[in-house]
Amino acid sequence: MLPSPLSRWFVLSICCLLSGCGSAEYEARLQRTKELYGYLNRLDSSLSKSVWNRPDVGMAMRLPIPFKQVLPAPVPEKDEQGNPLPVLEDPRQPHILGVDLPGLVEAWQTELPIGGGEVGEARLFVCSNHQRFLDLGPNTPKPEDLLTDLEIALQTGFGVTLAVGESSTLTDNVRTRLIAPPRSSQDAQYTTPKDFTAIRFVPREPLAGQDIEGIVYAYKAGKIQMAVVCLLPRNTGAQFRERLTTALQTLVVSPDAPKPRKGTAGAPAGGANPGF
């Protein structure tokens, strides 16, 4: 559990006092302490207190509020060598799209306010090419193709084609470069800015009667490719969208790619059932 903002403020202030600094230096340090406290407070007001941490895939992140309910992953059967067999159907997949998200690692479900006192279902996913390295063989999907395969799956699911090139702002069905946090922002002094490719997938008409969109934040660390994917109601307010980009500041991804396992079973099969 993370310490409370009040506890942080107390500890930081005491540290400054005990440093024996002069009046001017003390005031400067106190101001920096206030700014740091403000940054930590912004994180706490937007993100879950607990950290999602998966050492087995080398990733961690604080989730945007109100996401917290992890969808249970299917338990794979094992082959004679003890390696997990491909999962033929994963109930965590966004079945409303009619396609599977490649490299699915984790999924969450929540409800978001959409106005008029109503709420709408939202899903959050983390995808990675980590498993592709473990399963690597002559007939398995290439780890370096994960993000391309994810784009193809989402274009198919939403029935759209991404425009060529990039946009300077987040625009429907166009790739956008996103630095989180912006290097010019005050927050950049507290965390290393990360370079994402952001895409907002917007279908031409509602999917299965639901007016939803998808937002993807793709990221690379060494040979590791991963993405944070969110399916949410089109009329979701700005507050949650800001929380989502704030969560990206806390993302940690190990660049170390795992070595292929001996006797790998190969790649999971596709296929999905209708439904969200």
C-alpha cells in the first residue's frame, strides 16, 4: 500500500529541515517539495493506490480509476514437457469486436459514467509480445509483428482503415505520437517521459448496438512490444481520458526478451464468440 499524501508531505518536509540548509536554500527546497507533493497528489487522485505488477512478463503500472476488477485468465493445460498448451478460447477477449487481441496479458472491467445518471461498460487490456518469444518456432507468430498484428485486428474489429501517416493530435483512426508526460511539462522532472503511438479507433456505426470506441497506446522497450488498449463508451468524459494518459506515466516495461522454451507448443488459435 502506498503511503498517504499527508505522510509523504511530513517526511519530505522533515528531510529538508534536517538537511541543515540556509534560509534561501530551505525555501527553494520547500518549494520543490510542494511541487513534488502536488505531482504525487495528482497521481493519487487519478490512479489506483495499488500497483498492477507482473514480474513474469516484466511489466507494472498503476491503473486509472475506477479500474480494479481483474478478469480471470483461463488456466491452460500442459503438454508432456510441462509447457502450457495454447488457449483456444479466452473469455477475457473483447468478443464485441469479433476478433482476438494478440498477446493478451491482462484484462480489467469497470463501468464509466456517460451522462444522465447512466453508466457504460469499459474494458482495459494489456498486450505484449512476451509470450511470442517463449513460443518462438518456425511456424509461430513473430514477436516483432505484435503491434502490427494488433493494429490489423483492431481495424478488422472496428471496421475501419487507418489513414497513412500521423496526426499531431489524437484524431479518429489516425496514428498519433504521444509523449507521457510531455517533456515540457513540470511532471517530466519526476518521471522519464515515454514515447507512445496512440490510435483512437472509431467505427462508422455502433457495434452490436453499442456506441463504443477503442484507444490504443503502443510502446516499445528494447525488443519488447506492448500496448495498453481501452474499449469505452464514445461519450465518456474528459476526466477518465486524462486518467488513462496519466496511468501511462507509471508504466514500467523491462526491455529483456525471454528465451524460447524447449518443446514449445506454438501459437494460440484465434476465434471469438459474439458479446462484449
